[in-house]
Amino acid sequence: MSDPLEASGPGAQAPALGPRAAEAVRRTRVRVRYAETDRMGVVYYANYLVWFEIGRTEWLRQTGWTYREMERDGISLPAIEAHCEYRQPARYDDEIEITTRGTLVTPVRIRFDYEVARGADGTIAAVGHTVHAAVDTSGKPCRLPSRVREMLA
């Protein structure tokens, strides 16, 4: 991929936080592992939420705020809402692309929207979203750091 905002994987450079991050779409590719499928040969439904997490983690990393930095800052982002709509099955060994977008809901909440597509033909396997609240080390809601709020504004 030539667009640095869409780069992923080892060696990808994370851009500095900035106003374009709110417009940024991050794409991450993974391959369906055999352990992620069920007896019917399709991806077990809960694995889509795991892929959402992969997309979210990479989105944050690529925008310059990793979970490691978050923890260093004394902030966690527990999910307070999750939704997934399943459209077409993904199967073992399919390459899938997770497209992730982040939006600031309030100074304390971030919403991530996801689209999981089969890489071979672009068929949408699932769409969904999660909402996360920033909490401090005691579990109380706290404002996201100003640089993150500005990035998402």
C-alpha cells in the first residue's frame, strides 16, 4: 500500500498525531486460521470481535497512540458497547481485510467502526462497531488526553 495512513504490519511507520487522523481509515490484513473456524467450516462468530480488536489496536498504533502508551498514561479503554452484523461467511485460509475508523463521541468516549471483507473478492463478511470509555487506574471515567481528543476532533 502506498498511502502511509493505510500502512500496516511490521516496519510500518506511525504518523504523528494530527488533524488528518480523524479522517484516516486504517486497513489491516489477517488470514483466517483453522482454529478460528467451527464445525461448519466457517469463522466462529465471536472471532469477528477479536478481529475488531486487531483493527482497533492497529488503528491506534498507526495514529500514534499505542496501548502501551495508554497504560503508561494510566488510561484504559474498556468496551462499553459492541455490535456485529454478519453478512457472508469467511472460511479457513481466507485473507480478510479489517477496515477501521475512529470517531470521538465525547471527551471520554471513542467509537470505532469496522468492516471485515474477504480479500479475494471484497465481499463484506461483517460490519460493526465498538464504543470505548476512557478510565483511569481506579476504573473511574476520565478525559482522553488532549492530543487524542484533538486528533479525533
